[in-house]
Amino acid sequence: MSDADRERWNAKYEGAACEGTTEPAAHPLAERALALPLPDGPVLDLASGPSGSALLAARAGRDVRAVDISGVALARLAAAARRDGLSERISVEEADLEVWRPPADAFALVLCTGYWDRALFGPAARAVAPGGLLGWEALTEAARRARPSLRAEWCLAEGEPAALLPAGFTVLEQGDVPGGAKRRLLARRTAAPGGADQ
């Protein structure tokens, strides 16, 4: 992403703050994932925004790493964490997800609910620890029909993202959100990406 992208997202979140927007709700995919068995370990929230999901995970006793290009969104999340006594649980990192990559095998849950980049998806999946979960929601091609200005690379193709999972993952669920403009995936890593059990 460019500096223009960063400025656009910062302006969006500054505008939301000026409108008095309350704390964002946790995403349904985060709620679903956190209700399932997970191994020990932290949560990674990619393209987090101010992230009610990060707050939910922290309240559940998980350490959370929230990564986003918008410093404004991350400042709002950090302020909410301080207000709720969760600062020790949530760390924020301002980064461009077109180039930033997570460490492998490091997270009990990797979550991304509003961003799509095929180049990031594989490294994000490899960041899931054995037994952990990957939760992803992104726009589909149907969203482009409604909004022709959307770039094709921002939208999931047919069968994605499940079709792009590395070996060693089991799809728990994948389906279009009602309306068809977004698709959700929840998958569990059962083995190392090479396919060997751990």
C-alpha cells in the first residue's frame, strides 16, 4: 500500500471517531473461533482496525497482536485496551500488509476479517500453530458487480480462500455471507504445512 492508502484509512477512522462511533463489535468469525478449542498461544488480528475482535480475545485471556496500516485505528484500539485494563494483553503494530509477514507457527488463532491479499494468505496460514485456527473474511467477485471500482485483486475468486490453504489444514466451514458479497473461512491446522503430523 502507498502513503495515500495509509492516509485514506487514517481519514476513515478519524471520521468515525469524530462521529462518536462506539467501540466496534467483535466480528462473528472471531466469536465463533474463540468458542472452539484452541491451543495455548496468542491471537494475530490482521488488518485489525480498532478491532472489537482483539478486545474480545484479550478478555478471554489471550495475548493479541493487532497489525494494521492505520495508526489512527491502532491508537483507538490501544485506548480501548487501556480503558478496559487490557493493555498488557494487546500489542499494536503499524505495518503495510503488502510487505509485512508474520512469524511461522506462532499463533493459536490468525484472524483477518476485512482485507484480501493472496500473497499474504499463505504466510498467514503458516503462522497458525498446530491445532490452531485460521479465520478469514473478504470480498468476493459479487462485490465487484455492485462496486465496479473495486480492484479484482481485492476480491476472492471462486473457491477461495479454502482452495489456497497449504497442506495440513482442515476446512471447518466456508461460505458466502448472506448477500454473497463476502465469504468466510474457518480452518484448523492439523499438521505442519508439509503435511507431517506434529
